[in-house]
Amino acid sequence: MSEIIPFAKTAHPSGFTSGQFRKLDGLYLKAASAKTLTYRTVECDFDEGIASYTYYKSAHYSAYLSFVIRKVGPHTTMYEIYLQQKGRIMKSGIFEKAFHRLEEEIEKLLAQ
């Protein structure tokens, strides 16, 4: 007879990996090398379960793009993208989907 493995033991906790952080940072470095973005901030509120990676055209301007990571459950993380003057333009539970949209927005900025 086979043993039943409880779901909770096989489920991984939600979270944000260092590899994902490096991907966000890589986008900033690409835009910074083109002198399109010149400033960034990373903020974490562990009590609220929220982290944000924010891109600025300059330290003196308001945020141009924000990538927000929000823990909404023990096994669920939501990723949101906010664009200056438009508000939230993307919300997804899949990092790659949200990252792809962020990448598109930065490519548009680089093309200007």
C-alpha cells in the first residue's frame, strides 16, 4: 500500500528569490547604461509582507516604474507593476509574466 503525502509537505512557501532580484536589477543596469534610468530603490516591509523595486529617471523625479512583491498567503505571492501617471498596469501571481511586462515597459522607455 502506498503512503499518502500531505499537500502541505510538498508545497513550497511563497517568496522572492535572489535570482528574481538579479533579473530586476539587470533591467535597471541595462537602462542605466543607456542613461535612461539613473536611480533605483528597494524597500521591504516584513510586517506587511510587501517589497518594492522602484525605478526612477532621476533621483529628483517621482517614481517611473515600480515592481511590487506582495505576499498574500502562505503559498501565494502577487507581483504588481505601477507606471507613472497610469497607476497599476499589471497584476499577476506569476513572476515571469509580470517581469516580461516590466521588461516591455523598459524597452519602450529605451526606444524613446
